[in-house]
Amino acid sequence: MLVLSYLRTAIVLFIIPLHIHCKNSKTMNVKENTSITEKPSTNVTEEVESPKYPLFISFYSIGEGINTEALEKFESFLTDFLMKNKLNNIGEEKIYWGREGEIDYCISFTNVNQSIISDFINQTKKLLSNYQHVTIKEENECVHKR
């Protein structure tokens, strides 16, 4: 009988105050949540889409440097192509971006007619198709441009 009395006292002293405390904190959270009002963000930033380049070429590395043979072939081809077509440039941007000599060519073909553009793209694909660690994409953004 004495044990039941102690057990009843323990219940009254410990469980009931916990129940009351939990109940109060729940109502406090509800009151806190209703008093908070969210303000609309004033710093709205619009995503600006990067411009697409008709031709994107990347000479990349996987821990052993870029394929220098492929880069030299492409740069020689570019120089010869410009001379052959009597062009000063074709809107090429050379972007250095890595620790191992990685280079991107982002080519916009400014002031170049469509037949020359098609010819350049086809010849570039043919020239670089057998080389590793070279990516050629059409209508792509200049990924590493700052």
C-alpha cells in the first residue's frame, strides 16, 4: 500500500507538471507563429541566361595536362582557315581556366557568312574527332568565361 502511495505521489509531482509545461509551450508556439509575418523579398534577382556560342571547343585535362597535339593542330588549322578565307578573326575567344593548361575556344562567328561558318564547324569536327580530352559543342555557353 505504501508503494502505491509513493507511486501516486511521483505521478502527481512529475508527470502532471510535464503535461502542463508541454501544453503551454504548444500554445506559445502557435501564438508566436501567428504574430510572425513574412515580408516579401525586395532583392529579387533575375536569372540572366548566358549567351550561346555557335561553336564551343574545350581542351581539358584529367590529371595529366591537355592534349597539346590536338591544341596545336587546331590553332594551326584556325590560322590557315583565316588566311584562306581572308578573315582577321571569326570572333574567337580563348579562355584559360585550369591548372594544367585547360583552354576553351568560344567562337561567335561575328561578321562571317553562313557557308564559311558551316565549313569551319565541319572541318573542326573532322580534325578533332579522333583526339581525346577535347569537347566540341554547338550552340553552347562559354562555360569558363568570367
